[in-house]
Amino acid sequence: MADWRDEVEPWVLESRIKVPYTWTAGETGSHYLLELKDNKKFWGTRCPQCKRIYHVPKRNCPECFTECTEWVELGPLGTLRDYTIMRKAEPRLHTLPVPFAYGVIFLDGSDTGFLHLLYEYEEADLAEGLRVEPVFAEERTGHILDVKYFRPAKAVS
Ligand SMILES: [Zn+2]
């Protein structure tokens, strides 16, 4: 006996789902984020083998795979290595009004850069080598956006 389901061609619909989720930041990430939240301090890790200092901190050195066991306080000032200016608003993604910039920042003491937001700048001042300082959020939650953005450092050091 034929089943009517054998004659129905599957109809495929495309859609998107949004799935809220949580995850642990891990031992290294938790230490880093809680120090940002509670003490407004940046920490990196140093590889005992190749001596490279990572920011954001790594549990294991991506160059030589040695466990990074030493914490090193970094910054809070840093140097801008590269940037791109955002001129079109994307409210679902951006926390700042346009124009703002994304920059690769090497915190003082770190051998690696990280990506963060730039704001409160004069566009003509944006250049490789610009000294920048963090602007922390009043209410911090243990997130990388506890630093709202970086801006040109007021005092050159
Ligand atoms: Zn290493």
C-alpha cells in the first residue's frame, strides 16, 4: 500500500535562527576579563620558551606551543599599528555612532596587537604610531567592551 508521504516532494525553506548561549571564558580568559572588570588592568602572558608576550593572553604559545605560565601587566597606553574607519552605521553590530574606527593596538609591553575600537579622535591624527589610551565603561561586566574604545593619549609617554 502506497504511503502518500512517498509522493510528497520535500519543500526546503531558508531561514535563520537566533540561539542565546553561554560559555566559559576558560582559566586564562576569565583572569583577563575579571582584571579588566574589577581593576581596569590589562594582562598578557609571556612564553617561557620564546619570551614573546601575548595580548590578549594565550594559555599556550601559538609559535612554539609551550604553556605560557607568567602573567605580565601591560599598558594601559598603547600604539596604533593600523586602522580602518567605519562610516556606515550597522546598529546590530556597532556600539559607537559613525564615524569611528577599528584599530590594531599594541599595548605597551606586548609583542602582539589586538583589535579594538577608536573614538574621540581627529581623523587627520590617525596614523601608525599614534599613542592611544583606553576609555573604560562606568559599568563593567567582564567583557572586552569594558573598554569602550581607545582614543589618542592626552599625555605623550
Ligand atoms: Zn613560545
